[in-house]
Amino acid sequence: MAARRNTPAPPDLSAHDGLVPVSGWGRSQVVLARQLVSEDLDTATENVSLTRGLGRSYGDASLPAHEGDRVALSVRANRMLAFDETTGILRAEAGFSMADMMSTMLPRGWFTHVSPGTQYVTFGGMVASDVHGKNHHQAGSFGRHVRRLRIRTGGGSVLECSRDDHPELFLATLGGMGLTGHILEVEVSLEKLASPWIEQELDIAPDLDTLLRLLREADSWPMTVAWVDAFATGRHFGRGVVAKGRWADPERAPAQPPGPRPRPAVPFEMPSFLLNNWTGRAFYEFYIRIQRSGRRIVHPEPFWYPLDFVRHWNRLYGRRGFTQYQCVLPDRDQSVQRCFELLRRLGAIPLLSVVKGLGAEGEGMLSFPRPGTTLSLDIPIDRSRTQGVVDQLNELVLACGGRIYLSKDAFTRAEHFRAMEPRLPAWREVREKWDPQQRLKSALSVRLLGDEP
């Protein structure tokens, strides 16, 4: 069964192999690359250094190691290859996206066990990042539900891997940032839903202590997340909204499946000066005031993907772009408070701050999640000071025993990453076994792993 092409594909550039600018979602760096776009991903990945999906990793993970590199684009290889209604096992090409899954499978009562915060991400990208979602404390990360992968290794061979076949390659690829092989096909188990609607409950927290307590108490809910007003001061420091959710019971849900929703777009890059502390405070004042505590049935898209409501929302940050700093901290209170206090002292208050609890560490050899609390912080880039802000955040995270999420990172130094990641040597061994000439690389691997550009 072929997927509906719910995600628009870029123009086919393979005929003239022209240079085009590519960047991550945060637009912190732009690189000129030769993109090979084809429905035949097997062919497109021959003799290229990286496969790129929809470009929703925030930093440089999906950027080529240097300008002029050839990069395979997977978005036209987005067919659903097989689905078993009895077991819920779906097999799809790597370019199959969460948006494709939503349009084809949600009306039939199925959904992935795990979804990230945007539907505009491919299955291949979800494997490479081993994405997590609002339900990580119960469902784990995406890799837990992946059964098999078909990949092209750096050495050129195409093979299937799983927990039984080439298990070390399989586990190194979960969260391996596309550096262990070009992901061609993904086989994953889906969840059968009681209904395709969400039962949501909101709590308004007047301060950070209350917000963190409410988030801990929400662990019995399958899905939880908190939005924090980092601009609030005094007794309202860290106030915010805690959202809890579960798939709704059929007797409480509307009879008809949820339909598509309108998505306005940011039409052009906004002037950077429009995003500042004053507008940030004004936004959160408005946002907190319009929230209402209580329980209701909601459409799944605004619950899972609130930022997808506005297309091209990254243009709000203007040409300077932004970095999303995401870390996980082993404890759920003091370290979080220290991070927000550090950001305030540095004058780098994030315009968007999200806090979630995480569960058990994933199987992937470099998977990000581990037990504790994760902070996602959108910080506008200031070329004179952002590196210093990230350096100090990383020093704090290291002191707390935490680590960063590579799919969001753009500024971490190699020495900080190595200190955070004791699993790195074992992952390197697997990578070198399957790609001894280091043919697969990215701007991220040059920056953090010492790859030759």
C-alpha cells in the first residue's frame, strides 16, 4: 500500500545535481550541498556521505561535512510497504513521515507507540535520533518498538539488521545520527487505539516548584509535558502549564475521526528585534491567561504537535536563527532550578521552555533519554555570546551527571560531549567495523567526533 504524499517533496534536483543551501530547523548554519532526490533510495545512497530527511533536526546533524558534498534526500521514498492488521507491524521506506502515518493509519485506529513533537519527521530520522515523546516515562523511545532495519552500510553493502541479525549494528543505529548506515526501510510495531482522540487535562502552576511537583504526580498518565514561563520573576518564577493526556475512551470521544486542521504560515523571516524579553513576557502573560484547568477531549494534532499549527515557525527567529538546547538531568527538581537560574544570570532567557520526565534508558548505544528530567530551551542565536551560554550550560549538565540531545545540538564542544558520553568508545567500535574508511559523516560528526571533513 503506497502512502499518501502528505508531506510535500522538494523539487527533483538530481538531473542537474545543483548546489542548494541546506540547514537544520534552527538555521544556525547553512551549507551548500548537492541533494539527490529519488524514489529509489537504494540508488540515491550509493557513494554519498549522508541521508537527509525533512531537516527537522535543529542543529548540524543532517548537514554534510563540507560544502559541495552529495546528500541523499529520502522524502520521495515514502511508501508504506506492508501492514499487518493482526499484529500492528508496519514496514515503510525511510522517507515515510509521521504526517504520512497520521493520514493513513490514524483513521484506521493505529498510531506509533512513540511520536516526537512534530509530525514533519521521517521514520529514518526517528530511528537515527531514537526520538522520544510525551510518553517516554511509560513507552520508552522509538527504538524500543523498531523490529528491523534495512540499511546501506558505509562499506556499501545493503543488509537487514535487528536484535537477532547484526544486533550490534542495529543498536548502534538507534540514535546513531545516521553515521552507522543509510537507513532504507524501517519495520516498527504500532499501537491499536481505543479512539483517535485525546483526553487532556491541564493544570496551571503558579511557580516552578509547583510545576515540577505536578509533573511528578502526573506520571500515572501515559503522556505528560510542561510549558514553563522562564520570563516570570519573583514568586511566579517558573510558572507554567502542565498537560496530561491519554487516548480517549470511545464512549467519550466524537464518533467521527479527527480531520485535517488549517495551518497558517509565517510568510517570511521576521526582523530579529521583534523577539526580545518584552515580547516574550507579553506572550507568556497572554498564554497563561487563556489556559483553563480541567479535562476535555481534544484533537490529537494540537496535543502532540502544538508548534506544527504554524508552518515555518522557525522564521520567527529571523536570519540569526536559534538553537534548541536539550539536556536530560538525573534529578527532577534542584538541577532544573539551577539551569533556569543560570540562564537568568547569563541574560539568555529561552523564548520557549519545555520540561518532561523521562523513563528508562533506551537500547540504542547513543540514545539520548535516561531517567530524570529533560529541558528543551529555544535560545535565539547571538554570535557574540551563544557559544559561551552553551558552554556554561554544558558545565552545569556535566556536574549534574546529565547529557545533551544530539538532534538538537549546534554548539556543544567535542570535549564536553566526550565527558558526557561514556558509551561513545563502544559505539565507535561498531561504526569503525562497518565503515572503516569513515565514508559516512556529517557536520556534527566533524564537530563532535573528530571526523575529517
